[in-house]
Amino acid sequence: MRKLLFLMGFGFALSLQAQDYDFGDVSKAELKESYCDIDSTASACYLYKYRKTYLNYEQSTGFELITEVHERIKIYNKEGLGYATKSVKLFKNGNEDEQLNGIKGYTYSLVGDEISKDKLKKDGVFKTELSKYRDEVKFTMPNANVGSIIEFKYKVNSPFFTNVEAFVFQHDIPTKKLNSKFESPEYFSFKLNTKGYMSVVPHVERKPGKITLHNKTRTGGDSARDGSVRTTYTSENIDFLTTVSTYDLENIPALKKEPYVNNIDNYRSSVKYELSYTQFPNSGTKNYTTTWEDVVKRIYESSSFGGELSKTGYFKNDIDVLTRDISDPIERASRIYNFVKTKIKWNGYYGYLVNDGVRKAYKNQVGNVAEINLMLTAMLNHAGVKAYPVLVSTRQNGIPLFPTREGYNYVVTYVKDANQEFLLDATSNYSLPNILPFRTLNWQGRVITEHGNSKLINLYPNSLSKNDYTIMVNMDNEGTITGGCRSVKTGHSALDFRIKYNNQNKDQYLEDLESKYGDLEVSDFSVKNENDLTKPVMQSYKFIKEAQADVVGDKLYFSPMFYFKIDENPFKLENRDYPIDFGYPTKNVYKIIINIPEGYKIDELPEGTAVVLPDNLGAFKYNLKGNGRNIQLVVSTQINSAIVNPTHYEILKMYISQLVEKEAEQIVISKV
């Protein structure tokens, strides 16, 4: 019996060692700090960040993964007040779930020369259900203000000992002191996966541990002469070695966000412990090492995924009627795609597994990502169109570097015909084939083919999304310009516009447009094809804008790009480690015709230029000509790749600098 209990659930627990920063031991010197000595621009700073994760064994319940957290944060300005709110995600599956326990927190402030403490109370802690598999516990520290220090600690008890949350070492704010520990017994073998550009090496040591198993034996009863029952208690100690990996770091700089970064978490310094296998005494080895093939197979065999793909009865009659007069498979695919987008509304929930199931989603006309796109996949296959589900990790979820089921959080549909192939997402009313929502444009997806096999597919589009602007300008002798602007948008540019415009109050949209271009006065505003996805989006308006030229004596100086010019280069760092992620290739063309004031002549015009980036990454063209009172400018900027390797950062930075400088060059006109 003792061996059986041992094999069913063996674990360990080691007492928490003395910490470098005792909870509650906040000093006046810390409260008086007005800036962080690591980074004077920081809005907040981790004074201390502690985490310990280990396995604990309870004889009655078996294994449990325990994570203890203690954080102390100094707030320097209003922007840093966001760190007074903490969110903890908890995983659940069936009857098992993670629990957050022992929350304790205080806000410390300096009142006069005394330290005041505001305690986090139970009514300030809120738990909400995010999905079938995720809960969230959130709390906000009371009375946090600029200059305050917040401190909290808690413990997460998890039955999912195979899923150790990554240890994160670099944050958006600097960290003065970090201490993290991971402890595993000799019977558990973990593989270490690292991520990020900051090198982190643990101090590893082995130390003894001990488990005490308690047993109770009853004897006597009917077999005893006097009928008495005796209970005997015994215990058995099991000694083992524990591997302790300690990360003891100081003065960690903030991970600075840069323009056009897919997800900064992809480059954040962290380590992930993946359970490879377990081997207990008198027992064989149990492998947990996961490959992408294993992950895909488990997902495909899930009743909440593959099982949903085989269901057709709930839609069969509707789809048969919808497609019976169409022989071309691509046309059938288009009709089914539009049918699903129109009929089923997305409830905003992500996931590659269904929540309520495709039948219920179809009946109620609302569902999560999986319910909508698995339904779409099943309908297409029913109609004779070869379609497959594609696992996707959204930009917010990050790049799936390691093979885990948490690596993906979304699913779209892949259609392959003899002549073409394309990706579909029916959660967005404004998506088109190969025009996926921006949230899904994240490196590669994993197509699940027959029998749970898989292959990778690029999620980034290859075709250019275009913005064509035609601007007619009349300038007076004080530098005020009036005229009209017409723009035509295609591809993802049209998708982005439709999402923003159709989901916003029109008056607010106009206010934002006028504000974007610096108090532009707009009239006769019009949008065409905002809902007709077969045509480009067309936007037009008339405008008035003052002070668009510098008046010096009898001369006027102005940029012919006016309020459309790029004012500064977004790439300011000397070097960059991360890829530049534009999301999709784009081409912007500006055709500007300028009528200068009567009685003026053209004195100087900027020269034309053309800049071509290496490896066909992009190009910039600037052509300008003038004749009498008329000036014509054509500017074209083009980026041909959604992703630019950081090795091209310096060249791209120089390219944008040239573009900014060129667009700022001025035309000079003077009175005749």
C-alpha cells in the first residue's frame, strides 16, 4: 500500500528560505526616492521581485505545484500608477483548477515624516471567468499615489505540475533586486528553454530533501479473543536529492518598447522549465517531452476540436441549398464564407477549442473563434472544398517558440484548391481571403491536415496594401491652403479603415481626423464602399488649414507635402535587436497638385530623388515639377516585406531619415 501511494503521488516541499527583503520592511529612504537610479525616466521600479516554484506532496491528494510571489514596487509618476493593479491568470480543466491563496498587500505612503499603511482588503480582490479554461484574479492596491510603494504576496496552488509558468526576468520597468528559484527532485527531469537577448545563467546546486509517509493499520476485531480493535500508526521516511536553480539578479534595465515590434514579450528575457520525464523508484520512465507533432495530435483528437469538425447535421440542409447552383469550388467557398460571417457573430473570445460547441453556436448565432472557424472549415469540406483548420498564436499571445498547447490561442481556416490557396477568418465582418485581422498576423500558423498531421504556413500577406491619395491645393498669399483630398484604400489598409470607421461614432471620427492633422478644418466628408468588400474604400473631404507656409517678406516657404509629411523618424535607437514588424507590406502614393497665389512665381523646387532598399525591401520616389502657377508632386513610399530583419535596421533607419528630410524640403515662391 505504501508503494502504491508513493507511485501515485510523490512530491516534496522545502521551507522558504530567509528572503533578502522581509515583507513589510519598507524604509523612509525608499519612500523619499523621486526617481529610479537605474533609469531616471522610469515611471515605476521593482524594488524587489521574488518568486519560488516547487513541488509539494500531500499524501491524500498527491502532487501540487506551488508558486510563491512577493513583489515590492515604487511608483514615481502618474504613468506608474498602472502597476498598482495586479492580474493573475489561473488555468482550469474539468474539475481541476489553480487556486490563488494567501493574498496579502499594503500600500505605503509618506505622510509628513511618518509611514502610513493601507491594507488590501478581501473586497478589493475580484475573480472573473475569462473562458472555459482560464480565470483571472485581479486586485488594485488601495490609495496608491505618486511616491507610494506597493507590496503584495500570494501563493498559487496548481494541480498541473507539468505546466511550470515561465520565469520572467526583464520587465517594462527596471528591477533593482530579483530572486527566483525553481526546485525539482531527482525523480523529475526538466528541460530548460531560454528566451530573450539578456543572458541569464542560474546557480545550480543539489541538496537533500525528505518525505514522510504516514500509514495506519487496524488489527483485531472478530479475530481477536476479546473482540478489540487496535490501530497502529507507522511512518516511513524517503530521502531524495533536490536540484535548486537560483537566479539572483540586480539592476536589471527595463525592456524598452520600440516602434514596429510584433510583441515585446517575444524578446523578453525569461526561462521556461519543461517536464521531460519522471522516473520513480521501482517504476519505469514516463515521458512528458512534447513535440509539435504531439501537441497537434492531442488538439486534433480533442472532442472540442477534431470532434467538432466531423459534425455536419446541424448545417447540412442550409449549406446544400446555399451551394446547389454553384459548380466552381472557389465560388462555393466564397458564398459559404460570407454566409458564416453574416450569420454567426463573434463573442470576442479567443481559443482553438470550442466553449459551447458548434451546434449551439449555429443555433444561437454567436460563438468564439473556434466555434466560428471550425464550423466554417466543416461547411467547406461538406461542400466539396478542401479546407483545413490552422492553429494561430495571436500577436498578443506571442510567437510559439516551444511546443506547448498554450503556444496557440486561435484558429483560422486554410483552403487549398488546384489553382490557389488562401486563409479565411470568419470572425471579422471585414476580412477577405488572405486579408486576415491584424491580430492574427504573427509569423507562422500550423495547418492541421488529415489524421492530425501538420505543416507550417506563413500568416503574413505577400500582396501590397495600398493607400492612394489625390490632393488638390489652392494656396493664398498668407500660407492658408484650401482644397480637397481623395483617398483609395485596398487590402489590409481597407480592412483597418473599415474596422475603425464602422465601429466609431462618425462625429468622433471626424474630430480625430482633424486632430490628427493639427486642427485641420474638414467639410463635405464622404466615405464609399465602407461595407462593400468587393470594392476599395474611398474617402473624400474638403479642407482648410492655416499657416502652411512661412511668410518672409515677399516670399513664401512651404513643404509641398503639407500636413501629410512625416515629421520625425520613429527609429531612434542606435542599434536594434528585434525584427521590424510592419504587419503587412504597404505602398502609399501621394499625388498633389498645388496652385500658388496669383501674382507669385516659383523660385526654387526641391530636386527629385529615388531611394531603393537592398533585397527588394522597399523604395521611395519623389518627383516634383512646376510650371507657371502650377506645381505637381508625386511621392511614393513602399515597404515590400511585412518583416524586416534587424540586420537591415541601420539601412532602414537611414532610409526613413532620407524620407523625412526630403519631405521637409521647401518650395520657395515670391511675388512677381
